[in-house]
Amino acid sequence: MRVLLVEDDEPVAQSLRRGLIRYGFEVEWVSTGGAALSHEDPYDVVLLDLGLPDTDGLDVCRALRERGDVPIIVISARSDETDRVVGLELGADDYVTKPFGVREVIARIRAVMRRAQPRTGVAAGPDAYGARLTIDRKAARVRLDGEEVPLTPKEYDLLAFLTEEPGALMSREQIMEAVWDANWFGPTKTLDVHVAALRRKLAGAVVIETVRGVGFRLEIAKDAGVS
């Protein structure tokens, strides 16, 4: 999916861009309203900051909406209700207030894309990982051998992230940024605690390998096809 990111704060833009790319998005980043309006490459969704250096983001939102129906998600430090209402009335599909996590933005993108795309009449089912484990990302539920596994919110977020690309090595920094937030400054020991919990709760279905000094790699267990 192609994302046009309109954000003048470079640290915010780079962090968000890295997170989106890690989840398979293609991201084009521009830092001004003028660059957004003159951008010619196709894109599927716009992430639009309101506090741009050359023009008000609300004007950019209005101009983009007049051009077509591409979903627009406002990302802004303006948390006032008036700004939210005006943004939505001008054609924005959603409004996310800073600070935010990468996973929240991705969830908002997926939600607006589901609303924008016509339904085929066949609902997408849970993702299967072997025959034993399923993850219903829409409902945020995990089942092992047909039984729902009780996971904490962060355990679920961690599992959802690691299963985005089974077999890929994810660094501790990548995981902390995606699951806990780009601005997490606490100890990363909490990651080890959550990994241990997933290993215990999903024993036999997945293997979460520790790569010393780097991070973790999730693999579908070789016997996961046997109930």
C-alpha cells in the first residue's frame, strides 16, 4: 500500500516512515503543503499533519478532497475538538492526535481502507499459522486448537507484530518502537517478560528464538500442523 506522508517534523516523519515500511507500506514523505499538492506519483492513503510551514494543513485537506476520494488521515498535535470537527468536515476520514504509536496509525489506515473499499460479500477470516494457531486481527483474538488464548493487550500486539513476517529477525529496537512506541524510554526487560509469556501460552504452535545481542525471530513450530 502506498502512503503519502505530509509532515514537517523530521524526527516524527522518519520514525513513522520506518515503522510503516517495516509493515510493508511504501512511503513517500514530503514536508510542505505545496509539495503534497504537487506530488504526482499515485498513492492509496494520505497521512497529513496540520502544522505545515507553508500553509495550513486544513487547506491542504480541502484541496486533496476536491481532487478525489483517496482516504486522508490527519495526524496532528492539535487536540482541540474544533480542529477535529473542521478536519472531518473538510473531508478527512480520520484524525489521530500526537503523540501516537506506529501500530495505532497502521490500525487507522487499515480501518479507513476497509471502509473505502467495496465489500465483496466474503468477509476476510482469521490468519492461520499452521493448523493450530489463528489470529483474528479484526477482532484482536488469538486461538490455539480452536480455543481462545487469553493475552494481555501488549502480548497480543507483540504476537501480531512478530507474525507479520514469520522467520524474519526483528531487533529489540524494532519491536520496542512498533509495540511499545517510538518514544519508549523504559527498560527493555519488559520485552523479555512478554516473550516468555507468549512462549508459555503458545507452546507447541510457535517458536520464538532469541538471537543474542540482536532480538527475536518467530517461527511456526514444525509440528504445528498436528492437533
